[in-house]
Amino acid sequence: MKIKQITDVIERFAPLAWQAPYDNAGLIVGRPDDEVHAALLAVDVTDEVLDEAEREGCDLVITHHPIVFHALKRFNSADMVQRCVERAIRRGIALYACHTNLDSAPGGMSWYLAGQLGVENLRVLEPSDADAKVGYGVVGELPEPMAAAGFMRLLQKELAVRAIRHSDIVRDEVRRVAVCTGAGASLIGAARAAGADFYVTADLKYNDFMTPDSALTVADVGHFESEYCAIRLLFDILSKNLLTFALRRSACTRNPVNYWV
């Protein structure tokens, strides 16, 4: 199957035009008309993921994070990015990323994670100017109010989170929940304006936990933990449209952050 036939399926769901200006989503290594036989789905391109791709006969690796964000001036294996890109080119492995376009797509990353947590009646937290259905984050309600401690335990279980950083728990019960996968500090104000009791995101800084009122609890579950669902989401998108193409969910994609507990 040609790469273009596969990427067209992804881009119908999450057009590249929906990515952020700083992003580098799309085909990074390879040509649209190249033939590929199997795809490996991962969060990041790493040495371990490329080992797995070669071992399993996958000549296309589809990730959430682009391995290249900035222009490369050399290919001399001086760092992991250069080493992996150089290796992919030499071994004939195409690299494709679906990043902030997948974040902002209706039914995309935050929608998927919120559904995993049981949040219903979802709407976009920060819509784009061009299309109110497109944007970052979602907000919705749990079917029934849940004790805040119980919701924390749900987060730990569903996301396999070893530690959650959070602000003061200001309400005993959680009903309205906002979610933004990845780095979502910029949407704290939107979560508060939407009347959320609880905001689930990642990559919060010290001052982000100092909420100026008693309305909202913010929780940092970890960047990788919040975005691991990209593998399942991409598998669902592709498997429903490419019934005969071989897809494999990476067993080697891993969190680069370690916890001493």
C-alpha cells in the first residue's frame, strides 16, 4: 500500500491545516508514493521503537510526536534525533507524525481521554477562530457526581499514573471535568470559565497550581500518561478504514520520565 493511502485516512480525520504554527506534523521521512507493508504506532520515534519496527517488519512508523521540530543541519548521529532520522532513511523506514492536528480534531486526543475517564456531553474547551468544532481540550460531565478522592483513584487506574501533582482539592465532589492532553497550562482559564470542578492535563509549572479562587482543582497526570492514548486512537482511525493493512501497536514506546516513589 502507498504511504499516501494511509496518511490520507489520518488527514481526513485530522487535516494538517489544523496543526499549530510551531508544529511539524506530517510525513517526515519517506515519499507519499512509496510502498509500505506494515505500520508501527507509537508515541515517539526512539531507538527502541525503530528496533521494534525492524524486528516486526514494519516499514512505516506513525507517532504522535514529530521527531523533527527544528531544521537539522547535520546527519552525523550526534544526538538521538539525528541518529533515528539517519537510521530510518538508511533502513527504508518512513516516519509520519500526527500531533497538534490530532489534538485539535473533533473526536481527537482530549475527546478520547475524556471518554476513557467516563466524561460525557463533551464540547470544545478552546475552539479555534475558524471553526467552533475544532480546538484544544474538552469539557463535559460525569454521569454522576464522584468524590474527589475517587476521581483521583480513577485517574491513577485508567492512565497507569504513579504520581499525580495537583492543586488544593477545593470541592468534595467532581461533576464537570475539563481535559487537555499534553501541555495544557494555557487552558486553565478556559477550564475555570467553563465551570469545571476539575481540570486534567500535564506539564504544569509551580505557579499554575496557585489557583486564584476556590472553584477549580488542576491535576498534572504527566505528558506521556495523558498522550499514550494516541496509539489506540490512531489504531481505531486506521483499522476502520484500512481493513487489509497490517497495524501494530508498539510495545516498546515508553515514558522518558522516571519516578522515584
